[in-house]
Amino acid sequence: EKDIVLTHPTLVSQVVGNFHIIPSDVISIIREHHERPDGTGFPRGMNANMISPLSSIFIVASEVADYLVRSNFTMDCSIELIEYLKENFSIGRFEKIIEATEKGILE
């Protein structure tokens, strides 16, 4: 079961890749959605500079959504959310994404 979890991004991106109507950027997002900028993600352990720009945005958006769900959508968590994102994602191209996210949340 662990192997299935760790390989599902690759397997699903290969299946979706057979549908030529699906844009390659979408396939990259599917393949890279569990990667992390520090290289601790899976399936390939990619670092911030290896993860595609669009996948980077998706990863941060997913983290924001998960954080808001865990905090019951209260705006009181804004500062905590920004601190969490900066602590975990301010590497490489993710840095600009976090800056834009902070600006959007705090304005």
C-alpha cells in the first residue's frame, strides 16, 4: 500500500497523459503535487528549482486550502498561515509565490 501511495502521482500522470486533450502543464501538476521545495516530497524528491512553476503555485494553493480547512476558515489564522508558508515554502521560485500569497491574504 505504501508503494501505491508513493507512486500514485507518476501512475496517474501516465494514465492522464494518454488523453492527448489534457495539457502537459496539467500532467506536470498531477505528477508533482506531492513534491516539496526542500526535496522531501515524492515521488521524485524534487527541490524548488526542479518543480514546475505551475505545480509550485498549485502546491502552495493546496497548502493554503488545507490550512484553512484545519482552522475552520477563520481569518484570525492569517498571520499563522503566512508564518507557516514562509517557514516551509520560501525556497527558490516558491519565495515569490509566498510573497504574492501574503499580499493577497493580508490586503
